[in-house]
Amino acid sequence: MRPRTLRTALATLTAGLVAAGCLTAAAPATAAAPATAQGRPPANACSPAVSLTGFTDALDKTTYDGAYVGNLSALAPDRRGSLAALSDRSSLFRLDARTLRPRGVVTLADESGAALDAEGLVADLPHSRLRSSGGTPTGTYLVSSETEPSVRRYSGTGELLGRLPVPDDLRTAPEGRGRANGSFEGLTLLPGGRTLLASMEYPLDGDPADLVRIQSWQRTRHGDFRLGAQYTYRTDPGLGVSEVTAAPDGRLLVLERGFTAGVGNTVRLQLADRPGRGTALHKRLLADLADCPALGATAKQPQPNPLLDNFEGMAVTGRSGGRLEVLVVSDDNQNAVQTTRFLRLRVRA
């Protein structure tokens, strides 16, 4: 989704967020992370913990099989050599993991056949111990929508298979305290496949302006999910959570994002605790992406760094030299001044 813009000063941030629905870019921050073993930052460093290995705009304003390849809000590693990419306009793409070229697309819909405001994605791959209630391997997609909000399960061909329970207080007002266009934005499955997490983008009505909720579900022996614990996460001032992705050790990579008209985007990569030890998840900054090298990138609107855009999707795609390979994608909102851009990052978590 498009992040909100600044109308109030930081001193009145809480009132501004409630009354005007605004979001501002946050104040500068410095990553506190170790350098390389030789004491030097990595090549193309964004911070001592994060480096940029490349970017591509090759899919910007393109189509595939009649579907617009944009509005991308989530990424998920799929079967070998393939990557799933979710459009918030209800298209689920299969991309070549190396070239990022589309290789397939299916359309998703809700129970009434209407399009979703789809924001989060998990490719729930088959596992010998994880089987559905019908006794067949899972191998499905879990998709969060911020309309209600909801988490639904789909087959690889786009067939709606079911829906997970959601706590009443997370529902969009007036049914609950969730904000329209600000609920389930991120979705991830912890290592082992037993715990699913969905992150809210913005605070619930009545919560502090920097506090967002992260809801968990626990997988049953039948392969479905029951409600689990709820966690809290504190964002940097003025930012919302646009994505959450589990690292191999169960800690969470969190993408925080904001936008100020005439200035541009703020995008920060954070590392949060593995859920399970207390309900408050603590974090440390890995990198402010404004500090990455531009590598020749250009922007269609003002940005603190021309590399920046409306980054929403993120996936861990592998390891290299003791670091995680992380792919990030922007949602262009089908807007002429925004770009569908992929960043390849190398992250020391």
C-alpha cells in the first residue's frame, strides 16, 4: 500500500496519526552492527551489517499473460528455482528465482469472488510431517489481506481452501480497533513450519503511536492453524511495518517504512527477537537504506537516495559467506512516479 504523508510535527505525532491518518519519515538513525572480520565495511555497504549487491527495474510497468506486473507487496521462496510474488491487486506471480522473470500467474479472490487487498505471503511448502486435514501434503499459499483483515489459504492454482481465525480487536473498525488500510501487512512462517506470524502495519486505535501488534497462529497436527500469542513491536517514530520475514534462526527481519511528500521514503531494516520469550519484541537497526550506494539508480520523484522507493516485500533467498541473501521489492501502486524495483541485499544478522 502507499504509505501516508506528514501533516503534523513530531511533537503532535499521535494526534496527527489519529486525526489525519498521516505518516512521516523518521529522524536519522545509525546502525550498530559489527564490521567485517578484517575491520572494513563490505563492498557497496549500506551499514557494517548490510551491503547492496544489486538492483533491477526490469519488471517496472510490464505485463505478463495480461496481468500487470506491479503493485508487488510480498515475496516468498517457492519450490526450487522459483519465487512467489504477490500483487495487492490479487495476482500471484511465479518468478524465476535467478532472473526474476515471470513464469506463471494466477488470480486470487475472496469467498464472494471479489479481489483482495493482498499484502502478506507465505509459500507453505510440502513437508513429510505437515499434512492437511485431508491427509495430503500442504504445498499451499497463505495470503493476508488488510481489508478485514484476514489470512486465507489458496492452492497453487488459486483455489480458496480456507480462512484462519482473527482476534476481534484486530479487525478493522467498527468491528475492531484496526485502522483501514493499516492492518495485516506482513506474513511469515517461523523455521520448522509450526508458527505463523502476521504483523499489523499501524497501531490499533487507542494504542501508542509507535506500537504495532504481531499475531501468531500455531499449526495443529491436522495441518490447520489455531490462534496463538500476540506480540508487540515498537517502530521508529513516524514509521509503519511494511514487512516481516523470519531469518533461519527464527529472529525477524522487519522492514519499517514511511513517506513524506516532497522528501520521499524512509526505509529501515531492523532485526527483532525470535517470538516466544515474552510478548514485547526488541529490535536493533541493521541499516537505513538511504545509506546504501545508489549504483546508478534513478528516482521519478524526490528521494533522500534515488535508490529508494515504496519497499514492501522481502524474502530470505539463501546464504553467502555467512550472510543472508535478502531480496526486497517495491510496490509501485501502478503510479507513474513510482517504480517496481528489486534490491538484492547481503545481511549479517
